[in-house]
Amino acid sequence: MANKHIGSSFDDFLSEEAMLEEATATAMKRVIAWQIEQEMKAQKLTKTAMAERMRTSRAALNRLLDAADTSLTLTTLASAAAALGKHIRFELIA
């Protein structure tokens, strides 16, 4: 019996297994968390100082920086960006 996955993309496989959206969300969250951490390092900001700038708790900041935690609100993300002097840009693509 021929392997139905030969010649298909990994995205096709994830889609067939109903895992594409979850994998995409996790990947996006990892990138966002990494970018925020890198900017915090560049500005020499501690987690405590960043949380103060965001007017939130350190626990909330830890959730934001946790690459595995995909429960991210736009408000939290916008607050983090503003605290770093940055802006967020989202777009829907085909």
C-alpha cells in the first residue's frame, strides 16, 4: 500500500490530523514571546520593570512570555508593545 503522505507538505499532514490551527497558534506565540524577550534584553528591562510598565502582575507577564501558553489577549499584547515603545500589526493573509 502506498504512503498517502509521500509528496505532501507538513501543513497538509497537520491539516489532515486536525492539528494545523493549534500548531500555527503555538508557533506564533513562540515568536511573539521571543520578540518581547529580545526587546526586553535590548532595553535591559527586568520582568518586574516590564510588569510595572504594563501595569500588570509579574505572573501575567510570565504567562505572556510562556511560549506554550497560547491564551493571549490582544489587550495584553498591545500593553506589552506599548511598554516597549512598539506597535503591533496584524493582518489576514490568504
